Amino acid sequence: ISQRQPHVLSNAVIRKHNVPAGGHRGQVLRNSRGLKKPIYHSRHLECPPMGLETMKIDDFQLHASTTKRYGLGAHRGRLNIQAGLYEDDLYDGAWCAGRDDPLQWFEVDARRLTKFTGVITQGRSSLWSSDWVTSYKVMVSNDSHTWVTIRNGSEDVIFRGNQEKEIPVRNILPTPMVARYIRVSPQSWFSSGNICMRVEILGCPLPDPNNYYRRRNEVITTDKLDFKHHSYKDMRQLMKVVNEMCPNITRIYNIGKSYNGLKLYAIEISDNPGEHEAGEPEFRYTAGSHGNEVLGRELLLLLMQFMCMEYLSGNPRIRHLVEETRIHLLPSVNPDGYEKAFEGSELSGWSLGRWSSNGIDIHHNFPDLNTILWEAEAKKWTPRKTSNHHIPIPEWYLSNNASVAVETRALITWMEKIPFVLGGNLQGGELVVTFPYDKTRTQGVTRESTPTPDDHVFRWLAFSYSSTHRRMTDASQRVCHTENFAKEDGTINGASWHTAAGSMNDFSYLHTNCFELSMYVGCDKFPHESELPEEWENNRESLLVFMEQVHRGIKGVVRDAQGRGIPNATISVEGINHDIRTAADGDYWRLLNPGEYRVTARAQGYGLTSKKCEVGYEMGTSTCDFTIGRTNLSRIKEIMERFNKQPIRLPHSNKQLQAPRSRERRQGTS
């Protein structure tokens, strides 16, 4: 192919679509040869990621010159893809060429004319090897036979690649190129490694109404919401706007501050904000405990807008949720980490911003109550010495010297203050819902199914989210990294995936009444703004359906003989070795699957009462109230307390009458 032919081809295509052939018409500099070198402003030229990381680009659109082996094939050359634990795994962490020479290439078929504006690269994700490309060329084509190399003047552009394997490097093309295919051709690589790459392409698909493939896969939302990434300041402002739109059903408050002093803002959505209403369950969504997993943060900001607008429009489903549930949304548990990762996962890598500012993983920073419970069960101390619920926090954890994030302490205070029934924490980087326990019961085992006594309930709760998500249970959905969760209905027991002590989910279950699950809502931790409408459509129904599950099971009030609610009464279900407690007004909610249960209510100083309670298949909680009376022993103790635990002294006249009688008795028996 002559040098002139590809040059004319590329410019002709570019002019056809009204893209300036010379790029941005702006200030120019001269290089060492005196040739004009334009200064390009990427803000005007850069297109969004095409979707290698988000799986919008499928495996059949990725090709390569050669491949070292299947696990390092072109389908693995996706930005931020994570490798398996072992070398030579079926799912490895990059595309690696079969030979190390400058003739190798990695190709993406956009399946339609696309304006390509940039390339982002990483090295290979591996614990055992160091492989990355240090420079590369870029070529484009309309037919995959005739290729045009990106040039700057008369020279091929050599783009600077990576200096290590994890931090992504973005290169903007000097001139946007319109074509169907794009290739990245490595020219040099780490001297002690091989040609291995993870790639994302920046490109804007051009309008093509005849493209069936694109029309079939496009996801369009009709919800008029604020689809953008929100900084801390933007988040506060948006919450204020929603509060002003719906002042009668919303309230903004904060649960504490981050390490850097940023307030942890929450918004409450309820028909009576600011108060716990007896008989009304409390629900929570949290997001952003890992600061770089920001899709959950944006989903909660979208959810609060959606619920406000739908409530005002009279949507009966939303009105019922708001009027029958007290909902709390905490969009950013780790705002410090978010500020670090704000540029987006395309540039910040897989881990930057994950931890709190003092280096703590907030989601796994809670006290390990599992070990306390399991040791007590092994010694047969439960339930006499150690209860199977509301396990106290160890004293060492409460000390100032403990390695506990201030964000974690704020969460614990919040969880203890409000009688939450159900919660979901939104995370990213996968497509799966996990449920407790998150820690394996067998020491030294990294993966082992470790169910709670409420395993059947947790499995249903997890499935309620995954089955209504647009992609989690799709059998054709490609795995995000190394695990195929779709074959397990998009759910997994946390300990079966990987053991983690001190998780928020386990702590919530063992220390409070709240059943907590983790929703991993997308392969891409930090999707581009252009992806947010589709991600909202993927998760919207799931977010609503999961909230509605707070009304599944039984509820009621435990009262004394005078009709007063009894706080901290214990509710036990026969056959389930996990109890719950009543709230301050004596009201309780017990999540259960459909069936008939023998339920017992008891409280300190009171007797116990049992009855059968039935849970139906239709949505809605069954009412199961209890009245329990004081025990004789508790009455005696109350009287003793009233007299400072001294014997009851009878009046003086009674003593004089009793004395002769007692003497007479003694004389009669002698």
C-alpha cells in the first residue's frame, strides 16, 4: 500500500463526517525538524470508552495476531480485567502475543463506523510475572485489509505506553480517525517481560440507522435524571435539590465525618421523615465504602431523584414504598477515597481510592463476631452464656488504639441507633449478589460455603435482586474477570467466593436485626458518564424489588399486660438458631420465607408466649402480636429493689401481736 493512498483514504472519511482533518484548529508548536505540531485539547476531541471494560464490546469483536495460549487470548485484553490466583489459569490477566516482535497487534472491531480518538493501555494483571508494552503504533481500517497508521505529519506516531503493569496510560490520537477497525501494534516492551496488554478504546459510534446489531443492543432510558458523575460538592447540592423538590418526604442528615473531615451525608425518604413509626420497617442502601467503586454512589443519587419525581407524579408503587417504609440512602461511605479516584477507573487503576485516607478497607473493618459466636457454640455456651444474636462488640475494638476507621465507627453508631430490618451495600467490579457469612468457619480455608441459620431467606433476598437485574443472570453474559456467577443465578455465599473477616454483612447480622447483602452492580467500577443511563436501566428494577422485600415475613408488637410496648424483647423462631429483638416501641420485623412458623416472644422479667405465625406467598408482612406478663420472681425483685434489697419491715403493732404467737408455737412443740 502506498503512503499516499492511506493518507487520502483517512482524510476523505474524516471530511465526510465533518471532522477537521487537522484536528483542533488552535495554537501550534514546532518540533525539532521545524514541522508544525498542533496542540490538541482532549476535552473537545476525546470520545467515551467503547466498552471493553464494561463488556459492551463482546469477545467476538476482539482479535489478535497471535496468542500465547487461550487464557491470554484477545478476549482477555480488556482494561482492568483481573487474573486468577494461579499462573496458567483459564482466565488470565491480559492479551499476550505468541511471539515478541513488532509485527504483533491487538484489534477491535467496532462493527460500525466509529470516530476513534484515543487508546488506554495497561500491563498484565499477574502476581507472578511482569509484562507490559512501553510503546506502540495505532492503525485503523474500514475493511480489515487496508490499514492506515496514525501519523503526525510524515511520521508514524509512536505512542508512549506503560512503565509498570497497573497504572493505565491514556494517549489521545493527534487527529480523530473514522473507521470500523482499530489496531494497537506494540513496538517495545519491558525488557524482562513479554508483549502483554489490557486495552480500552475511546470512540464515538457514528449514526447508522441500518445497523441492526447496534439497534438491538442499545439501551435507552426514559427517566429524566441527572446522569453525570457527582463530586462531593455536586452530591451535596443534588441532595439539597431533591429535598427542596420533595420536602414532605425527604430529610438530609449526616452520620459522622470521614478521616479528612467530609460529612457522611444520608437522605431519608419517608412519609414522616425524622421519626421511627411503630410498625414501619427501616431499610437502608449504602454505597462507596470502596471509594473507587462509584457506580453504586451514582445509582443511589439516581434512585433518590427517581423516587421523588415518581412520588410527585402519583406512581402507586413508589407511593406505597414511601408510605409503608422508612428508607435511608447513604451514597458515599468513603468520600475521601472517591476524591482520589475521581478521574475515573480508566486512569486511576483498579485499587486507587479503594481504602480510607488512613489506608483501611472500611467494608472489612468491623469486629469479627463470627469467631466469638462459633467458639461459644463449640463450648455449648449458646444460648445460656452467649446469645445467638446481638453479640456485643469486644472491648479491644472500642479502644482508641484499635485500627478502626472513623467511617466504620460512624456506621456502627448509625446501625445501632436505627432498627434497620434490611440493607444492601452497593459495590463494583463484578456482577453478583453476595450474602453472609463472608468468613469461612474452618480456619485456614479461603473458600468454603458457610451459611447462616437464615440461609434460605438470604438466598431469596439475593435472588430477588439478581433475577430482576438486566444482566446478572443472563447466560450469555461474559464473566467480568474469572468467575461465572450467572450459572449460580447471579448470587453466591460470600465465604464460598473468598473469606473475609469483619465484613459489614456479617457484623450487621450478628450485632443488629438487619439482614445485609452486597450487590456488585457492574464489571466497571467507574463507568464513563455515557454508560450511566444504561447502568441505571440495568439496576433500577432490582433496586426497587429488593427494597420491597423488607415487607416479607412477620411483624408485630410485644406488649405487657397494660398494653405497653416492651423494648429489647427477644423473638425466636423454632428451627432457626438466630433471634432478633424488638425496637424501642416493642415493635419487630422478622424476615421469613413463606411457610408456617412457631414463634416465641420473651423478655427479661416477663414470661414467654408462643404462637403459630403464617407467612403467605403474596407480598406483605403477616402480623403476629404478643402479650406477655410479668413473672412472680420479677415482681419480688422489683419490690426488693424498691426497699433497697432489705427485708420488708412490718408495722410495730403487728410485731407485738406476732411475738406471743411465735412463743406459744415454740412451747407447744417442745
